[in-house]
Amino acid sequence: MTKPSKFNRIESAAVRIGGPNGRIFIGRDHSSILDKIKRTTDTRPVIGEMGFVDTRGEFLDRKAAMKIAVEAGQVKEPMDPKELCSQDIIGGLKDE
């Protein structure tokens, strides 16, 4: 896991399909990513790990992402203080 720094931030929500070395889809929020996966792949049902991608391009689970987002000042009032949700990010996230 990447050590958080003031220069590392959460860039996009992400869904990883196929385990640790699987394909990563990114977007503004997890719902739109799941819709994109359904439209662009034959994967049914969509089963994947929801997380985030940081400025280094690393996939992070919700807990690791929360630590980075808090340190970077991207979160004000999280829905869950332990795990990041895309709605928690102040100013929103990048789409694709």
C-alpha cells in the first residue's frame, strides 16, 4: 500500500474486476462505472472490488483511500469515517 503524502490525492472512483491483477475501470462514482462495465463488456453479473485510484495510478480499497483523502483535505463529512465513498469527496472526482 502506498504511504499517503500531501501530494497524493484521490483522483477517481474505480472498480477492479478479476482480482489484484484485473482490469480497472474508473469514473466519477461507482454506479456510473458499473453502468459503463455493463455497456462495454460481456461481464454479467458485474462482480468487482470497489475502490479508488490515486494520483500515482494505484488502485486503493475504500479504507486506504479514506486515509489519503483525509490527509489531502478532500473529505469534510464522510458517510462512514472508516471507508471512503465517492460522494464524500469535496469538489467531486474525475470522470474517466
